[in-house]
Amino acid sequence: KVDPKDEDLLNLNFRHNVNGEDLVIAVAQDYETSEVLMVAFMNKEAIIKTLETGKAHYWSTSRGKPWFKGESSGHIQEVKEIFTDCDKDAVLLKVKQTGAACHEGYYSCFFREISHDNSNDVNIKEYKLKIVKDKVFEPEKVYGEK
Amino acid sequence: KVDPKDEDLLNLNFRHNVNGEDLVIAVAQDYETSEVLMVAFMNKEAIIKTLETGKAHYWSTSRGKPWFKGESSGHIQEVKEIFTDCDKDAVLLKVKQTGAACHEGYYSCFFREISHDNSNDVNIKEYKLKIVKDKVFEPEKVYGEK
């Protein structure tokens, strides 16, 4: 079993403290298309669970508890590779996404573009958030009505 | 298709407070290869500067000040597209990277893989951080000797 005190791997820098939890930023990317799917956080336990199970586990900062991605929706992420960055305070997961990453029904959470219609006017007020992707599922059918 | 409640660009959720600064997470990705280059933070000013100039500006949490990426190294990021996620607390920048994104000389900051040699043993202690990319420049030549 796992010794969480083992620092060899966990030389990661969990420097992002959110409500008392020490976290690294985690970016999930489709392992085939390289589309960025989502950004979340992981604590040490989430890293260990992810490595042990091969499925992405995060720390939910909104709920303040461990989050096994896809536990309720079935939209799990099979982790193919994990990288960390120069500061070791972020990880990049290359995953095989079942269903869709976003709870709003989009394959990627990054379905809104910050864009403007008038290419001659880069006034900040011209920029809007626009939905530029299509849903792959209806959230009510997966999570039930709110 | 603009969602009326999304019309205000600065409706972004700068919910990540680091040393008193309200920030969104920013992921920079190569606009051609989709390689993830780095993860950083942006405050409202950095978003505006980025949109106004077309070059990536961040907030340096280590230095506690605005950070025009590439200002000292010349390794700027020309921003082709910007997306935000479902929670609007993260942005994804698709960029044309000059030189390399990482100050350690690698094209991407994610040059270390969390991997293990023995595919039959997924014991957590078998995992190591391994450098799996090649440098594209020598940091001393760009930033000078430390």
C-alpha cells in the first residue's frame, strides 16, 4: 500500500492552498487529440489515487472533498500519462475521456471563446463570451433535473 | 450565439486569491500542435492587456506583480484565441510561442513525466519524475548566469 510520506514522487509542490488544503493545479488533456478538457486541483491523496487506479481523481475545492471524476456521471478519465512542470506545482494528465469532461454537457469545459465581432475594433468592451462548441449530452439526462 | 448573461467579458470569476490578488488560472497551449506549454495566473488587468496587445500577460504570484511573458527573454506568446471554462475561473490561451515557454530551456514547462520503469508494479514508490523532453535553449545564454 501507499505511504503518503514517501517524498520521492511527491516532491511535487502543493503550494496552492485553498481552504486549508494544499494542492497542485491539474490540467486534463485528451491523449489523442490534445484538446484541453478541464482544469482542476489535486491534493497528494488525489495524485496517489490517480496513480494507483489509473483513473483521474481530483480535490473538489467547491465541495471541500475528494472527487473521483465520473463517479456519478460515469464520465471517467483513464489516465495515459502524467507530467509535471518546472515549478512542480502543476500536473498535466493525458486522458482517455469517457462521455464528456464538462458537467454542462460539452466534451471540453473550455466551450466559451472570448471573442469580438469587429476585427477592426479591439476595444475591450467589444469582447464577448460566446459558446463555440456543441453539447455531446444533455446534463439533465445524466445528472437528473436540478 | 451569445448567452445574454455571458455578455460581460469581465464576468470571469477571479476566484483564486493568491496573496490578495484575485486571479483566474491560465493555460497556454501551442495553437498549432496543441502541446500544453505552461500554467500560470491572470488578474483582470492581465486579461485586458492580453486582449489589447495580442500578447500573453500574466500575474506573477511569486513576484507579486504583472508579468509580460517574454519581456526579458524575448520568448513572447502571440495569442491566437482565448477560451474560458464552465466555471469561468480558468482561461485557455492558444498561442504562437516564440523560442520556448519554459525558463529552464524547454519548449513546454511540462518536461517531466511521472512514470515508473516496472509496468507490472504500480506501487507508488516505483514512480519517479523523469525528464522526457529536450532543451531548445540554454537558460544561461538567455537569462545570464545566476
